[in-house]
Amino acid sequence: MPAVSKGDGMRGLAVFISDIRNCKSKEAEIKRINKELANIRSKFKGDKALDGYSKKKYVCKLLFIFLLGHDIDFGHMEAVNLLSSNKYTEKQIGYLFISVLVNSNSELIRLINNAIKNDLSSRNPTFMCLALHCIANVGSREMAEAFASEIPRILVAGDTMDSVKQSAALCLLRLYKTSPDLVMMGEWTSRVVHLLNDQHMGVVTAAISLITCLSQKNPDEFKTCVSLAVSRLSRIVSSASTDLQDYTYYFVPAPWLSCKLLRLLQCYPPPEDGAVKGRLVECLETILNKAQEPPKSKKVQHSNAKNAILFEAISLIIHYDSEPNLLVRACNQLGQFLQHRETNLRYLALESMCTLASSEFSHEAVKTHIETVINALKTERDVSVRQRAADLLYAMCDRSNAKQIVAEMLSYLETADYSIREEMVLKVAILAEKYAVDYSWYVDTILNLIRIAGDYVSEEVWYRVIQIVINRDDVQGYAAKTVFEALQAPACHENMVKVGGYILGEFGNLIAGDPRSSPLVQFNLLHSKFHLCSVPTRALLLSAYIKFINLFPETKATIQEVLRCDSQIRNSDVELQQRAVEYLKLSSIASTDVLATVLEEMPPFPERESSILAKLKKKKGPGAVSVTELEDNKREGGELNGEGDRGPDPAAMASSNASTPSPSADLLGIRSAAPVGAAPTSVGSLLVDVFSEAGPAAPSAAVNDDGFLSSASPSEDPAPPLSEADELLNKFVCKNNGVLFENQLLQIGIKSEYRQNLGRMYLFYGNKTSVQFASFTTTVSCPGELQSQLNASDQTSGTTGRGWSPDPTGTQHRVLTDFSDAPLLNIKFRYGGALQNLTLKLPVTINKFFQPTEMTSHDFFQRWKQLSQPQQEAQKIFKANHSMDTEVLKAKLLGLGTALLDDVDPNSENYVCAGVIQTKGQQVGCLLRLEPNGQAQMYRLTLRCSKDSVSRRLCELLAEQF
């Protein structure tokens, strides 16, 4: 940059700043600023033209006033005029003012762009750098549209100076981050990549930041950068500190550039070229070797630079996960850091070892440090380091050390920081479930977990132990005995009461033979906890009592007396009152057979992955290792079979859920499929049939603001669909049940079933507040052409919005011909006097009407050739949006509704499916072929259907699922 001459000191500005600093009060400062603003305004409006120096001085003052926090509404034109000056200082102040004060929507943008264009074409490197800095600082879309095509040309031009190239690379990076669709490299790609070979290290450092960002979005276009990056890295790593003297930082050659090169290589798989790969491995070994060398300086900057390169190299080794020798060496190096005096190093070592633990090559090496990690968990003073130690214990756990690790984590829980207790509870629950060989140990562990940290045991955890006990006949008796003993403690956590009530209500008969746990003893033990519990737990206990009447007829009189007392049938909580009244009536008039049918034992839950993993993933903070990544890499045994994902809704024991659930609860108990063969209606509707000789009760009318029944609904027009409606719909393409929508007021769940061209969907509405909704109405409609393509008969009705709708409302669908839109569900209700108006898209998609078709390999490819017309095929190549796990892919393809055909495709890694879509007027045959490329993390999806519109629609839907 040119030197500032002595005359550019701007004495007037210095005096003004001094006056401001000498002000003794805020009022005095404002007075001085207002005086100066008036003076500047008069100068700008005066007849006499100001010279460049005066403009610069006054614009500087305005800029200083703005930085003090005052609004500036004039002077912009004068700043733009400074851009046309040939003096560096005047032009610099003009660009500075524009970068800070000019809005991207300003009317002056066109003038500014013209001035920038003039400077970019001037070939004056100083002026070009100022213009590029301004573009990067403003970074607006208008700037990108004006200069996105010009800056790459400047970047790769042979006569561009090095300082301008650096500015151009960083400016282009800024524009790409703000408007990626406008920055098209095209013909410049190869020339930008070759900037990695530039002789000027500053240009390489700036260019690699740009290339890394571009590579993350378009890896194939920039894959040639790998060999150049390895070559440049090799030269830096093998050089002495004196070779790159200008870029050596405390005896470490080019540490920032080395880190950026290693980070760029993490965007790609290991090099296929043997020579390049060998050179890269040699570089990584050199970095690991240098970490073992004595430090060349005792200053912290030297160790920080060395360790920065080392950790990036270890990240690259972990990313490749293909060199056992390097992985083990990296693990040993990190193991040395575990006992380093520097807290940050210990933290980073624990974090990196979490990822190493998921590799089959280094898992055993990580396990050798278990005692050090356990000691860190107990003794570290920094809570974040203790949390990483817990993460590492969780990651290194397997069948051989599960009991030791779970015991240590339970021991630590008693004194753990409150901020990490819930996450620790989830980890213990997952490990106990995943590696349980002895199911009695699992039950003991979870009950001990509830005893130690009951306040932090989420519903997912105790739901899960219930599911496992129900699905495992061999553990039910032991669970009943253990929970009975746990309930005898004087102080018993409410979650323990929930588990005890549920298990004894289902399996109390298995321990009733012992006089010490006779039916009346069990009942009295549970009832002694009743008055100390919250409303939801009391509701569960009432359900357990009615179960006792079915299991132990001798307790009927005692339990009826409890249900009959005023504290139950006249309870102020409507949910408890309803349960008490209905259970009392049920036990009085129902025959033994009816009672046994209504209160039969819970069926086994469907075999699905634990929901606790999802809960833990939500709890993970920034920078933590992804739980699902660790789980996907630790596939060895230990899975408990037969567990379901949905929580065992206590209402499913005999009635509906509590009326005021917690905001985080699954209000509807339908986060996954219902048990196979279960009736679609809730058990609450079964009780209605028992008590009523007439047919099903008529739908309830809406409730108006005054609390009176009213058939009138809000007259406002339905709201347009929510912005996230399409995203919510896509979640249900491959599944039929789950939570469709949830906000702070309302939870909407669906269960649906389809057969041929007919479909039925049940909608559940959950009130997450303690306030009753008024005028709750729902409407289903088919927009536009969908009316002639799909018949949707609306069987929904208004509900009072108490705690949740005890009976699901429903819609029926009959597909007439293929369709692409979705029916709309409009929900209106009043909350606190304000109208809530929501519109969602119901997840009714064309694939729901698939009938699976089994085919042999010969039949499949014969039919594939028959569907060979161009319009019958839809194909899409896309990057994987989710983990490319085999079991997950199979589950999604089966959820699509087609038949998954084994041993059909010659390539065993490909998936082929076949099905027929049933409509009223015709049948549409569909064949699907999904070809995953694990190395590139890409898919090729091909669909051939007898109707072209179906091919296109299915291709659009499925591309979002993988």
C-alpha cells in the first residue's frame, strides 16, 4: 500500500475525536455530535464545491459518528464521489464508508458498481484490491450478479499481481458463500485448481480456501486438486524451517497452509493413484514422527502450530479409515495427550479418540486407554473434558468391557454435573441395552439408574425397559420381583413408581405365589405411593388397579372401594375422575370374559431400533461425535430382540393418557407403528362400546369461547399450507405412522393403512398446554385437479381439545387415477382468545397404493425391456442425503410399498423392487432399480412405469429419501 503523506493527517478529525473523548456526560457528547453533523450538512449543501481532502475529512467524521452508535442519513453521495478520486487515501475512505454504511438495496448501488468496474479495469493493483475488498465486505446478491463473472478472470490472469490474486480469491469465496448459484466457475475450474502450484505462498493460501469451499459442493469438478494438494503438502512437510522463511511460524513451516491442505484432502476419498497415495502416507508419517521430536522452542505458539497440523493429519487418517498402521499410531499419539498438562490438548485428544473408537482397525488400541479415560472422568476439573471422557467411554464400549464401563458411569452419575446428567443417563441406558447378555443385569442397571438419577431419566428410557420386559418372557418374573423390592424403599422416585405400576399391572401374577408379594401386598404397596405422585402417574396407577382386578379377582372389593371414594370419582382433575368412574363401572357390570378381553396382556412391541438413540443425538452439543455414526460402525451383537420404538403409552393399559402431559412427551404414543394386528381405534373407544347399548357416540361438537357447545366454526378462510408442509410430507413417503406436526401448542399424529386403491388415515390431536382449546375444527380438502384424481371423504370432527382426542378422527381416500398433489388438512381453534389457523399437507402419496409384486430375475428384466420407451423411464443421480446403511435402505424400500427382490440384479449391492399401483380405472406397473456408490456417496435411481407421469412423480419422491 502507498505511504500516507504528511498532509493526510486530517487535523480536524483528530480535534473532533479529542472533543468527543473529553465530553464528561452523554448529553455533552450528543450536543457536540449534533453540532458537527449540522456543520457537515451545511458544508455538503453549500454552493462552493468541496475539494477531495474536505470530502474525505467529513466522510471520516460521519463514519466515526456512526461507529459511536448514531444514525447517519446523509453523506452517501459524497462517499461515492470519493471513489472516482485518483488519490489512494480518498478512495480508501470512500470504499470504507460504503462497506460500512451503504445498504445493499440503496439507490446508489449502480453508481458504486460502475466505480468498482472502473477500478477493476484500471490495472492499478492498489485500486483493484480496494474494489475487491469492498465487494467482499458488502457481499450482496447485486454485487455477485455484477462481478461474479469478472473476478475469476482477474484471479487466473497471468499479468495479475500476487496481492490482487489473494484478494480476488477471498472475494470470490465470499460471493460463493452468499450466492452460490451465481458463481459459476465453468472454464476457469482447472486454472483455479492450478493456483495450488503458484510460487507465491500467499496466493496458494488464499486459493485453497476457495477450492475447499467449491470442492465441498462440487467434488467431481475439483477432484484434480488432490494430487496437487498432496504435492504441495509434501514439499512443506519435507522442508526445513529456513526454506520457507517468510511463512515459518515459530520454527513450523507454513502451519496455516498445511492445515488447509489437510482439510481439503478430507473432502475426498483416498487417492486412487498408488504414487499419490504413497506420497500422502509418507507425509502423514512424517507429521506423526515430528510430533515425537523434542520441541524447537519452549514458546506456546510453537506447540500450538505443531499440534494444529498434527490434529488435522489425524482427522485425515480417521477420514480415510484405510491405513491400520497410521490409525494405531494416531491412537498412541492421542493417548500421550490424555495426560498432558494442557487442558485443551486433553479435550481434543478425547474428542479425536471418540471417532477412532468407531474404526475396526483402531478400536482395540483405543480400549487400552480405558483406565486413563475413567480417571479423567473422575478427576478432571473442566466439565467439558469430563463430558468428552464420557463420550469416549461410550464409544469404546463393547461386549468385553460393557459391565465395567456401565458400572463406572453409574458411579460417576451420583456426583456428575447437572448439565450432563441427562446425556449420561441416555448413554448408560443404551449401553445396558446394546450389550446385555444377561437380561436380569439389564433390569438391575436401569432400576439402579432410576434410583440414582431419577429426575434425569426421560420417558424414552423407562418406556424402553417396559418394552424389553414385555418382549422377553424370561425376564418378566425377575423384573416384577426386582421392581417390587425397589418400591419398598421409603423414598422412591416417581419414575420407579411408573415402571413398578406398569410391570406389576402386567406381570404381578408371576410373583403372587410368595406370601411376601401377595396380590393385596402388591396393591397396598402401589397405593401407598399414589398420593405422592403427579397426575399422569396417578392415571397410570389407576390403570394398574383395573389390571389387578383382572389378574387377581380377590382384590376386586378393595380396589372398587378405592375407586368409589370421593377423592377419585369427584377428583378435580377430569382425567382421573373419568378413569375412576369408567374403571369402577367396567369392574361392576362387565363379565369375566369381557374384562379379560379389554384388559388382556400387552402384545409384544414391533422389532425396531431404540428411540433412545434419537433422543441422545438431540442432546449432543456442537463438536460432539455423532451417536449414529458410532452405532453404525459398531454392529457386533448385543442387540436385544423384539423391542419397539414407540413408548408404551400408559393409557394403552386400559384408557387414555393424562390430560396435562409435559411438552416433551409423546402425547399420542404413536411415534412408530402400533403392534401388528392391533385395532386402529384406541382402547377408550372399546370402553364406550361396553357401557353403551347404542352404536358409537356421535362426534362431539365444538366448544365456543364461553364454554358452551356450538356447531359454529371460525369463519376465517383456511390458511395457506405451512412453509415446511412439503418437508413434513416427505418424512412419510416410506412410513405410515408417526408425528406429522408439532409446535408449542399442538401435536398431530397419524396412523394409516392402505389396500388396493383404498386408504384410511387416523388423525390424533394432542393438546400440549394446560388450557382447553375452543372451537376446534378440522377440514380435509383436495385442491385443484386433485378433486378429479382422488376422493377424500372427511370423517374428522371438532373436538374439545382437552388433553388429547381419546378417539382418533379419520379420513378415507379412494384413488381414481395417478396424482401428484396432496390433500390439505386445515385446523382451526382458539387458544387464549386468539384464532389458530394451520394448513398441512396430508401424507397421501401415489406410492401408498402399491401392491408388492414378486418376480424372478428373468421376469424382471424381461418386463424391464418392455418398458423401454424414453417417456416411461425416469432417472436421477444424486448425492446421499443420509447414511448408506444396508438395513436402513431395505427398510425404506419396503416402506415404499413395493416388493424388494433378492438375487435379481447381477450386482449384489444394487436393489431392485417391483409393484403395481392400484387406481380405480387402471393398474400401473412399476419397476425400480437403486444403485448405490458407497465410495462416492452417490445414488443412481431408475424407475420404469407403464405411465410416464407416475415414473416422474415416484422419482421426485424417492430422491429425497436416500
